[in-house]
Amino acid sequence: MVRASRLYSLLLNLHLVGGLVAGLFLLILSITGSALAFSDDIDRLLHPSLFKVVPYGQPLPLSQLAKSAATALHPEDFIQIFVPSARPDTSYSFTVFTRHRLPSQVFVDQYSGRVLGRLSVVRFRGVVQGLHTIPAVMGCASVILMFLVPSGLYLWWPLKRVKINLSGSVRRLSFDLHNSIGFFSSLFLFVFAATGAYMAFEPWTVPASYATTHSNPPDRNVVSTPQSGVNPISLDHAAAVAQNSLPDAAIKWIGFPRQPSDVYFARMRFPEDRSDNGSSEVWIDQFSGKPLRVVSSRAAPLGSKIKNLNRTVHTGAVFGVGGKALAAWLSLMLSLQSATGVHMWWSKRRAAALPAGWRRGTQN
């Protein structure tokens, strides 16, 4: 009994310290994670003049659209990535890099070729994604959350409290919310924490996945072979090669070559692939137009499948739109957990400083 009491007291203190240390980071992760679930839709809502187009006829050739986008460039700008849209009423875009400014996107109406405008990557999606994916923040907070969930369940077990008393004090309400939400969301929060830690420490976790599954990662050492008198192929040609290499997959984006040894790089996604960025890849020689390497998510090694599955589970995309909505909701619950935890700690600390006669009035 004494040993159990000591363990309970130890876990309570560690749970408290861990929650306080990671509280702010967990709050940031929860809010940004919830926003990221539908960040593309929010971007379209905030900038309708750049994203919305009226479909008619067939989209113009990609090379023609690239030339239109080039008219909006500054002298030292260069187009690095082409991003088609999955929806016919959403514009195409070209990601532009420069030496002295942050990257931006040029949006083009794919039916008329008209440049709709330019937008810095430092906007809603870019900011929330940047905050959410800071490795040190995401990794350390995720590891602490992996401890907070099981320790919280251990602390919850003696009372098994799930009822929320709305007529009590604010401190009691925080206590009930913390216990009830923590219990019902514990499994999901632990999954979020474990998958988030995997992504934050990918330089170590991904090689470990390949090693433990005895599979080899894709060889990315692929280069083009310059040929005398041969000009690089067009963007249309590269897109056609990528599509022919993986006929059932849709192109998510294509990276442009900058140096003679560089290749066209196409990221693609099959219908059953739930990842936002696509899990299939095609490397294309910029001179011959030959596919130098094709990686299909359908035939990927087990290590790659674990990596891809981890990301889709973390975002909830593994269960489609409903899963992403659930992930967004549970992310907000994590922020409520952080807020109620800090409030309980502050209320207890403040009550401890009050005279004994006043202290009893704070317990209800």
C-alpha cells in the first residue's frame, strides 16, 4: 500500500512537471495541428481571387502556363515547382525561388493562361506548418505526451471520474474536464504523440524502419546525362512521362531541373494513397525524357510503407475526410487538456498560499 502510494505521488509530480514543461508546446501543436487538417481549404477561403477559376474547355499546355507565370517573375527569380490542382475550379500554381526573398507562388488560370497573382509562402498554411513541424518542439513535446497519457490514466484510475460537474467552482470544472477528456481521448492522443515523435526524429526512425523490416530505401542518387546539341524536354513532356510511368496515379507536383545533371522529379498519388503529398515518385532525365527511377507506393518496400502510413495516421487522413475532421477535433481537445492542467496547477498553488480559513472555500 505504501509502495503504491509512493508510486502514485511520484507519477503525479512527474505528470505535473511534464505537463508544465510541455504545456505551451502542446498548445501550439494542438492548435496548428487542428488548422493543418484543413489548411488548403482555409487558404482558398482567405484568397479566393488566387485559387478560384471558372472551368471551361481543356487546360492549356503546361509549358504555355509556365511562360505566363514567368511574366510575373523578378530578375533573380526562377520557377522550381509546378503544382496542378486536383479540382477543376482551382488554379494551377508555380513555386518561385529567389536568392534574396522568401519563396512565393504564382497562380495561373489553367484555362485562359492569365496570371491571377502572387502570394508568399509565409501565409496561413506556411506559418502553421512551420510551427507544427519544428523538430525540437514536435519531438520533445511528443515524447513528453507519450508519458503524460499513460501516467494520466494511472492517476485517473482510482476515481475513474468521467462526469463533468457544471455547478461547481472553476477549479472543479477544470478538474472534471481534464479527467473526462483525458480518458476518452487518451488512445488518440497517444497515437498522435507516437506518430509525431516518429516524424520529428525521422533521421533516426526511418532508417530504423528499413533496418528492422530488412528493406532498402529508394536510391535517390539519380542524375541526368547531358547530350551535345540536345535541348531539355518541356514540362509537358516530363508530365506525360510521369503519367505514363504510373498511369493510375495523379501528379501532385513536379520539380524543375536547375543544373545539367538535375532531373525532373514528379511526386504522384494513387487513389488509395491517403497522404497529402503523394507517396509515389518518378525521376526523369531532362534530356532524353527517359524515366530513370520509378517508385510506386503499391510496390514500395515495407520500410517506406511504414513511413507513409505513420504520416497518414498522424493527420487522420488514413480514414479520409472524416478522419481528418476527427484529428482536428482531438487536436483541439489537447489544447483544452493543456489549459485545464495549467489552471489546476495555478489554482492549487494559489490556494496553498491562502490562509487556512480561506483555503477551505476554494475546494468546492
